[in-house]
Amino acid sequence: MERKEFLKRGFGSLLGIATVLPAINACSSTEVSPTTSTGTSTSTGSTNGSSSSNCSVTPSETEGPFPTKVPAKFVRKDIRDDRTGVAFTVNITIKNSNNSCAVLAGALVDIWHCDKDGYYSEYGGSGMQSVNFTTVDFLRGRQTTDANGLVSFTSIFPGWYSGRAPHIHVHIYSSTGKSLLVTQIAFPYDIANTVYTTAQSYGYTKGSQDTKNESDNVFSDGFTTELATVAGSISAGYTLTHTIVVSA
């Protein structure tokens, strides 16, 4: 089965994960016009978690068809391995809705995402992903939140694959290993489009993504609290900043 067809059928249900994936039309009022500028730019995302009165638990989303198999193996900040692309720093703050949105120290945070060509490590050689990357583990990592509830990863700007908007998968556990939330982080279209259409020298050769957040089968039911703030430039690299609220 091809990956795009798998996504259309709703891979969350196939994996036994209760994820609602309604299909709605793209909301043109929230689309951002593409830009070809390679200068420094910023797109501001969610403000969720900024105060006790703005503290909704971040939506749960499917782990997808390519979750990390043994996440405890990947305790590391630099998750690039041999992957090349536009420099990318991921800063994620975890907050607790059950404690007036105070930061949550000591939480385990796993992330994983595809490379610039849209491929995941640990999988492949099948209809879901034709290229076989079952023997490597790039772009997967685990960190423990510090006293400020923060984890940081060094990576490359993710690419895209057909049927999905650009995204990062996140799984958060308590300090004792209890699963608190599986979610995904969405990207602002203008910055992603800049990378995909102007960073050919860095290996981004597929052009504009074929699916925006508004029509993505994970984010189409609303991505307001899942949209990251991303700032930077192709030459200097980008930094993603995002707050995820859990119930701990």
C-alpha cells in the first residue's frame, strides 16, 4: 500500500490509536502567501501555555506509521547523524495544565521527523516507504526537560512527503515513564515554502509541499495550538520554539 493511500484511509485507526481525522476543505482565509525571500524571517505560532488562563492541553495525535521503536536508545541532543539540510534547532517547553500551567521539569521528550527528502529512519523497503532505512536511526532523539521545562535538539529542517504537511512527532512521558501525550507540531506555511522553493543548494529539490495544514488529515480539524513559531533564514538556519501542554 502506498503511503499516500495509507494516509487517506486514516493510519491512526490502523494502529489502534483513537485519533479523529475529519476531512475538511482548506481554509483559504488562513493561508499565507508564499515568499521567495531568503532573509531572516519569523512566523509566530501558538500562544497556548502562556498563562494559567491560556492553558489548553495540546491535542493528542497519532504516532503515525513510523514511531521510534526503542526511544530510550536515543538520549541525545544532536539527532542529525548523516542527514544534511538547512540547520534547524528545536526548542520545546513542556507545561502542566494541572499546575496552573507551570513548567514540567524532569519529563522525557521524544521527537522524530523525516529527512529533507521525506524519509524516516528505522523503516523502509515496503510500499509505505520504498527506500530502505531500517538499519539507521537518524532524526530521532530523547531529552529530559530542565528546570524551565525545556528540551532542545539540533537537527535539519524537515522535508515533506505526499499527503502530509511538514511536521514533527512528539511523545512526552513523566519522569517515571508514564505516557502523558503523543502529539505533532505543525509548521508555518510561509517559512516552510521558502525552504522548499529556495534551498535547492541544501538538497531541497521537491519544491512546494503538496499538502497544507488546513487540508492535512491530522491538522485539518484545527492546529491553532500545534503551530510552532519559527524564525531564522536559510543561510543562518532556523529555530523552532513551541510549548506543549500536558495533563500531569
